Amino acid sequence: MNTDKQHINLHLDAHTVGLDVPREQEPNYRKAAELLNRRYQYYLKLRPNASAEQLWMYTALEVAVALQSDAREKSIAPIEKALNELNQLITNTIKQ
């Protein structure tokens, strides 16, 4: 397991966050920061009078829901594959 770390600074709205991250994960952290900034700006335009705290709450909630949805899809994928194979087997058996 590679434990090589590097220090990066991420800009989240008006804040700078310094982190020591695994070198191979650095691009993922930068992409995540870009995503968070885009979603924050979206909510800022949608709710210009909201506080920064409220905007970050909306942003965090959206990202958490996306993670939950992704996790659910990944957990049922093997079941869907097995069901599709079973359906194909049944269809082939009926045709014979």
C-alpha cells in the first residue's frame, strides 16, 4: 500500500483547506473541490440571501444524496446481473 503523501491546498468558496493526501488520490481531491464549488455557486444563485452556512448545508446534502444513490446502485448491480442471466436462461429453456 502506497503511503506517499503530498500537501495540497484546496479552495472552497472563500476558504483554503490544506490537506496531506495520498499522492495517487490528489486528482480526486481536486475534482471533488471543483464539484463542491460548482454546487455551492449553483445554490448561491438559487438563494442569494442565504448564509454561507446554509449554502454549504445544501451543497453537503446534495453530495450526500448522490453518494447514497451511487452506493445503492452499486449494491444492487450484482443482483440485477444475476436476474438478467436467470431470465435469459429461462427464455432459452422455454424456446427449446
